[in-house]
Amino acid sequence: MRIIPGLIAALVAVPALAQTAPPGPPASAPQGNIEERARRQLGVPGERERQDALMTGDTDILLLRRTPLFTLTASGEVSYTSNAALSPTDAREDGIGEASVGIAIGSRIGGKVDVFASAAMVGVRYFETPGLDYNAFSGAIGARASLGRLNVTATYQPSVVWSRDFGRRQLTSHRFRLGAALPFRLRGLTLEPELHGERAITAPGFYSAWSGGGSLTISRALGRRTPVFLYAHVGYDRRSFDDYFAAFVGTRRLDDSLSAGAGIVWRPRNWGELRASYAFGRNWSTSDVNGFIAHSGTLGLTATLRF
């Protein structure tokens, strides 16, 4: 178990070292809304296993089954998007390739609380707009527990985003997230309403914000013996950005984000999954350069080794 403290130290140290690099450009630079794109594409590592539990119907989350000590993952996906830079005025269609490798470590305390740490490297490449390419380190440290039927997860997620050649740091962020979900069954469907709050601290400071929101995910297995699952989700978030943004545009930035999507997942073995999905995103903002509408479709493959 000495490895867990070492990984935690590494997750904290890497973003701290990155702070010594010069700050990245604001959202209007050629990187095109880098914070929003990275936040959506990197996701929240601590949420993935919760989503797995929902998709497979194992909504008693992780406390009724053994938690693997180590999990190694490798994934690749190809996406189409109607708005590559998430721009309100220049919505260019593009294809996106994304590949990642990662490791996660988990343990259970007192038979009631799962603690975890993870780290991953991600590369994102745009087919027609190479100026949007980036590489990123993303990690997570957190804990989750069940309070009756309520599942509670607390996560700290550091991440660092570099340019394609690692020559320039575009963004460093620290996200602190607390979420609560209440899964239940209804006529063969698994439903999970969820509420969450988050604090993001970033460099450059354009993107530091408080946020809160909620989501609803619905899933269903296509037969008891068929490892194919259908799902749909809808979510809403409101973000209030710090006063640093007002110094540039004369008004405080407030965003309202709506997301929705649906997909199908095939899990032939415990080693991984194949998936196809559609997603819609709409962002309203008091900042004219940060509102957008985007549609996307994704095909992906994930391989997982647990031991």
C-alpha cells in the first residue's frame, strides 16, 4: 500500500511544478476555449466507475463487490463535432482523435468507504484544425461511500494541458467536486438523479469558478445475458467565474450549460467496452465569446486490466 501515498504525492506535485511555466493565453486565443474543451474531454476520473456501476445495473456502487487494487486502462476514440473550438461565431466541423493511458489504485476502509487515486495521459488531435491539438495530464484523488441509498463522492482532480509539442503550458487546473446520487429501478430501467458542486482554481485565472448543477442518467440492458446497454442523460450546470474575468470585459462572467446525449455500450468481456454515442451541448454566457452550440458523435474502444 506504499504505492498509494507515492501516487498521491505525484498527482499533487505535477500541477505545482507546472505553475512555474508562463501562463497560457485567454479563451479568445487560437487554442479556442481550451478550458471548456479540456473539461468536457477529460471528464471527471472519479465518476467513471460510478457510471460503470449504473450501466451494468450494479447500483449498490462499490460496497457490495471487491474493489480491485490496480486498474490499467488504454482507450481510443474518434469523434465528429459541429463546433471544434466551441466558438459562438466560427462553428467549424471537424474530426477528433483521442487516445489515453492510465492507472488507478483503490482500497476500502472499514468495509464502508472506497478511496481511490488515478493518473492518465491524454492526447487529442483535430483532423482539420491542428492548432487546437493538445496533450494533458489528468489525475484524481477521492473517496466514495453509501449513506443508505444515497451515494456520495468527493474528488480532487488536478490537470495540466500542454500544446501538441509540449512546448507551452496552456492551462493548469485544480477541481474540487462533491456529488450525491440516488440510483433506483423503475420498470426495467435504472435511473440516477445526481447533484454536485465544484470549485475550480486555474492558471491562467480566467477560468477559476464556482459551479453547481445536476443530471439524470437512464440506462437499460438489452436482455439479461446480452452485454449491451442503452443509456440517455441530461445535465445542467451554472458557473460563476471569479472577478478576475471582469477586469478584461467589464462584466462578471456567468455561464449556464445544458448537456444531453444517448449511446450504446457493448461489453463482451471484463477487459473493456465498445461504445457509440451522440452528445449535444449548449452554453449561454454573459461573455459573448464563450456561448456556443455543439453536436458530436463518438465511436470508442476501451481496454481494461484489473488485478
